[in-house]
Amino acid sequence: MIRRPTAVPDPTLRAGRLALLTTSAAHLGFQAMVTSVVYPTLFDGPAHGIAERQAEHARLIAPVALALYASSIGAAAWTTYGSIRSGERSGLTPTVIACVTTLAVPAITAGVVPIHVGIAQEQISRSRIRALLASDRIRTGLAALGVAAAAQALSS
């Protein structure tokens, strides 16, 4: 029996992929909480007081979201650096998918900030709320895709 030497994965790439999986999983948990608890509490109640609830939501969630997005983007940068440095091609597609989802979610969030601000300023409409809920579902789906892709990348 002839044994072929197994390739030793690049430690920088492996660590980056592990960080990407970890931050992706944390982000999915955060997104799931927003989808299942925060937004229903915010928008399923009476319209009276929604502006105040929205302003409080923004004040409380912004530091958490910013820390999460910063760590996720850092993990994506680390993974990208590890991929370029190592030149390794195994797991490249899921790595790219995980990195792209990591960047897409904060970009989508930034795009809906004006809607949040409008609601906090009592510019409340069904279309604004529907837009926020739709963007939230997209972000949750992307977060789930990011976890799956990061897990696949790490196992490659």
C-alpha cells in the first residue's frame, strides 16, 4: 500500500476560516434573534409609540451590530489574506461565498438605516415596515448561507 502524503493546510488560512465560521455563526444567532424576537416586538404592536420603540431599538442594537460586523469583516479579510498567501484552491468557492455574505449583510443593513431613521422620526408607513422586514429576511438568509459556506470551507 502506497500512502500519498497529505497536504498540510496553511495555518493562516485554516485559522481565518475558523474565525469566519465563528463570526458567521454568531451573526446568524444575532440575525435569528432580530427576526424572531426584536422585529415582532417592535412592529407587531400598536402603531402608537412605534417611533420611540424604533429609536430605542437603534440606540441599543447599533453597538452590538457594529461589533459583530467589524469582527465578521475582519475574519473575512483574514481568510482572504490566508487564501491569497497560501494559493490553496481547495475550498475556494465556499470561502468566497462566506466572505461575500459577510460583506453583503452590513451593506444591506446600511441601505436600510434611512428607513429606520424615518420610522424613528414618525415617518411610519406599511411600505417602510415591509421593506425592513424583507431586508431582515434577506440578511437572515445570507447569514445562514454564510455559516454553511464557512463550514464547508473549513472542512475542505
